[in-house]
Amino acid sequence: MNRGEFIVATAAILFLAFLLGWFMHWLISRMSRVSQSDMSELDKMAQALHEAEETRDQAITYLQQREAEMTNQLTQTEAELRAAMDGLRDARQETEELRTYLERQNQQTG
């Protein structure tokens, strides 16, 4: 094989490699192309996801507010319970003192 034939053979092989590469690129781009309906579906899914995240954030905010309200109410209720228990303890003590006083009065008169 002389120099001219070698150049022609090399050029033919390179041209065939170029054509094969171009064809593979075209085939891959054709297979991976996203259609307009797929894009609109992706847009709808993105919008739905955004709305779901907003709803979740609103729910979290509501639950945090509700938890704060319930904690406050619980604290108030516990304070009222302590006050009521203190009042009851004082009333029992006073009742016991009055009972003791009346028993002494009855013993002195009787």
C-alpha cells in the first residue's frame, strides 16, 4: 500500500467514524428528547409540590401556635389547681381548728 492509498483509507475510516458518531449523537438526542407534554406535566408536578410545601408550612405554623396556646392554658390551669389545693388545705386546717375549739368548749361546759 502506497502513501496515497494509505491517506485515502485513513480518510475513509475517519469519515465513517465521524458518521457513526454523528448518528449515535442524533439517536441519543432523539431518545432523550423531552416532549412538550412531559414538560407541562413536570410544571404541574412542580406547582403541586410547591403548594404542598406551602400547606405543610401553614400546618406547622398552626400546630406551633396551638401548642403554645395549649401550654399557656395548661400553665394557667396548674396555677389555678395549686391555688385551689392551697385553699382547700387552709379550709381543712381551719375546720380542724374549729372542731378542736368546739370540742374544748363542749368539755368545759359539760
